[in-house]
Amino acid sequence: MGKIIFYEDRNFGGHQHECIGDCADLHSFFKHCNSVKVESGCFVVYDRSNYLGHQHFLKRGEYPDCHNATAMTDCIRSCRMIPMYRGSYRMRIYDRHNMGGHMMELRDDCSSIMDHFHMSDIQSCSVTEGHWLMYDKPNYKGKMYYLRPGEYKRCSEWGAMSSRIGSIRRITDF
């Protein structure tokens, strides 16, 4: 079980709201969020309701100032708990929509898609084992996208507006 607490003010002050799982719409619980505590588990928070918009990965710990610690805005509108996973990892990436074109398989982190696979546009993917984070820049930088097991026929299905991916890593911070 995961547990995350959102605070309206920096340094864990002001009104607070606690979640122990996914929440598609946090807007009714607080107007803005400036600090967060993740007491257990890992979460992805989104700046729009229904798990849309910019994404930020938060592992267990304290974030007394979201702006400095994670480059988040004070606008957190939904959160998704990442279930604990201890098995093997496997993801297939494709250079065409609907799992078409050239296929490459990942079982481990990849700090540079271009260096390792000589490609940078990932149009679709299939996550068969584990939970993953994609980044639009190499070395796990830039915009982040959370992928759980399933098929993603277009990059928009994992929340991206562009198919440009620079790096991919497994979520193992449990």
C-alpha cells in the first residue's frame, strides 16, 4: 500500500490531503500544492485531472518545496500509485504506430535510445513486464512519462505530444 500526503503550503503547512491509492481528481481537496510527503510506495503526480498533463515521479521521501525539489508547479490534479513490483522487466518499442516497423526489446535501463538503438522516435510500445519511465531527453532528463503493463499504440497514449524519446528506465525504487 502506498501513502502520499499533499500540503497547500511549503514545508508541510496549511491544508493537507492524504491518498492511499489512485485519485483521478484532486482539485476538490485542495486548490494548490506546494509540498508533498510520500510515506510509502511510489507515485506519479499529474498537473491535470484524469492522469493527464505533465508527470512527475515521486518515491518515498519528503518534498518540502515542490518547485525546487521536482520542478513541479503548484498545480497537482491527479495521482497514481505505482504498485510494488519485484519481477523481471520487458518492454518492446517500435518506430511505427500500432506496434509496426522495427522492434527493439528492453530488459534494462537505457540512458540513450539513440546511442543504443540508433533511433529516437518511438511511435508505439508494449510493456509486458514491470513499470517504466520514459524521458524525452537522454540520461533520464526532460519530460517524463509513466508506462505500466499494456499496449500503447501511439505516443499520445502515454501522454506525449511527440514521439521523441531519449532514455528509458525501470522503476525499481520500492
